[in-house]
Amino acid sequence: MTEHCIIIGASHAAAQLISSLRQEGWEGKISLIGDEPYLPYHRPPLSKAFFVGEKTEDELLIRAAGFYDKYKVDLLLGSRVTKIDRDAKKITLENGAEISYTKLALTTGARVRKIPFTGCELPGVFYMRDLNDVKQTHEFTGRGKSAVIIGGGYIGLETAASLRKIGMSVTVIEAMSRVLQRVTAPEVSAFYTRIHTEEGVDIRTEAGVDAIVGDKHVEGVRLADGNTVHADLVIIGVGVIPNIELAEAAGLTIDNGIAVDEFATTNDADIVAAGDCTNHYNPIYQRKLRLESVQNATDQAKIAAKSICGKPEAYSALPWFWSDQYDLKLQIAGLSQGFDKVIIRGDSAQGRSFAAFYFCEGRFIAVDAINRPKEFMMSKRALTAGQNVDPLKLPDESIEVKDVFN
């Protein structure tokens, strides 16, 4: 049988996996199956540049169409896999077709977490996860219109910034006591609340949603306190869920995602997985992680390709992320969860540039750098190398960034 690698999920990880497979010497057949009718595309711009019309569909593509021709990839886009038969080493499509594989890669990503608010089926209510979601919002956007965003996480705040850019009135509804509460220190939450307020966004924390209201289309969001906020558009952004059902039905180990080892391999030696759908052990933080980031999808896909090609290499990348809002470039290195101390370099109470350094039991674990590329790069390097930082020198900006690391 000719060597055949099937990739399920036309995601960031899939695009990288194809490139890496050929670079690592895979000469067999490659098939890419995706349930959307699109080539793999960048998702971060969906809530930003594409949302406000600054990028076209073609500009979203991770690789141009010619890439898949060059690398001899069979594309089955708009197709859904319904079953993986590990014993027979074949997959079944929704139309009943069966395809055999020698190696299988799962890059199925994640889907939005849906909350069944009353009225969530009304025209004008959207989740921001895929290209179709955003394309359908365009008839509800425009200068002078109103939007309510349910969820004060990164997606919610990025969307708020984009909508303000095109002149819409925006209200952000957050159930917790501050925006970004699960992922940042109070100082960072307060900074983003200040910036969005200065930009004209109405942020309401500790606010519950009772229902989305409207007749033929959305007209507003009724809050738990009885007040109704007018809305021509409602965006719901309350997190994502890994797409593990196909893997679970095939008997692969599931543990808050598809469980993989340091080589991106599942409990089936012929099946790898990469990206948002996976849970892997990170040696830097010495615990299992499921990460939702472009960086993880890309780096883990490279490791998966090596495993498929018989060149196993352990995955040990530092997690890093970013968020663009207005003129703010937030760059995050490391994971701040579990911090017991945060030190601010710069002034978070005014201006638009500072860095928050996170520590746990004296150990430097992460940084949120806002318009501070030097702090981000130095921190990324230090965290990767296991290098500590002097907390006493950090707040003193008369000391060069490079001199606070020891």
C-alpha cells in the first residue's frame, strides 16, 4: 500500500503539518479533509482586520492555493469525517466514502462554547469563530449602529475595538467582576477597562444576561437586573471547546482534549494530533496543558510531522500569545495561572505602555507586555532558558531591561 497521511481538520496546525511533512521527507500521499469549504486560514484577523474590511478572504489564507498543488495535497474541503476505524486504518466520510491511511493526523481545533440564551437564534446574534460567522455579521454592522458583546475575554475586547473603529456604539457585558479575569492580573484588567472606556466602550461587569430580545431580528439584550441594552448586533464570546468527539469514538485517550505525548502522538502509534484539540505535557511548567494559540498549533504540528516521518523530537516550546486592540500590541510570554505576585514595569494607570511580570513562589513564570517589545523578547528568552529575573530591579525603568535578568 502506498504511504498515505490523512489530515482531518483544515486548521493552522494542518497547514504547518503539510509543509513540515514534505520538508521532513514524506514522499507518500497527503489528503486534507476540512468541514468548511475553505483552505486553511488565519483566525486571529476574524475579529480584527477582516471584521472591519481591512483584509480580504484571500489575504486570510495561511498558504495560497498554489501551495497545495506544489506539495501534491488532495483537498476534500466541505467534507466531514464521521468515523475512524483504527483496526482497518480507514476513515469514513459523511457521504459514506471510505479512505484508507497509513498515518492519520487530527488537527480538528475547537468550536465555540454556546450558551442557550433565550433569543440567541434571532438574526443578528453571532459567535465569532469561523469565516462564515464574520461574513454574516456585515449586514448588521455600520457607523451609528449598536452592538452588545457578551463576554469580556480577548475575543470580546478585540471585537469591541474593531466595532468602535467603524463608528459603532459598543457595550461589553461580563459576568465576572472584571474583564480578562481568568487570564490576567487586576492591574491589566483595570488598564483594558480604562482604555476601552476612553475609546467609548461601555463595559459592564458582574452583569448577567437574562435574554436576547427582538421580534424579527435582534433588538437588545435584557440583563439580569431588568435593564435592556439596545443592540443591532450581538456577539457572544464565552470560550471554546476542543473537538474531540471523533477521536473519543475511535477509542483514543481523552483528557481535556486529545491526549498526546511529547512527540504529539496519541495512544495509537499511527495517529498524531496537534493544535487546540490536544492536551500535552509541558516540561517548562511541568504539567499538562491544552493551549488555544497559533504558536502551539504551528510548533506542535512540526513535532507531529517529525513523528510521522520517523524522526521523533520532544515538544518543549514556551507558550506565547498576542492580542491587538486599538494601538495596543499585547504580547504574552508564558502562563500566568497560579501567580502569587505581579510586578508592574511602567505605569498601567495612565498612558498605553507597561509590562506585568508574574511570579509564583519567587519564580518568574510569565509576562504581559503592552507596547513593550523589549520586555516581551527578553522574557520569552529567559522563560525558555529557565532564567530568573530580579523583582527588585524590575520597576526601575532607569535600569535597562536586559540588566534586570540574571
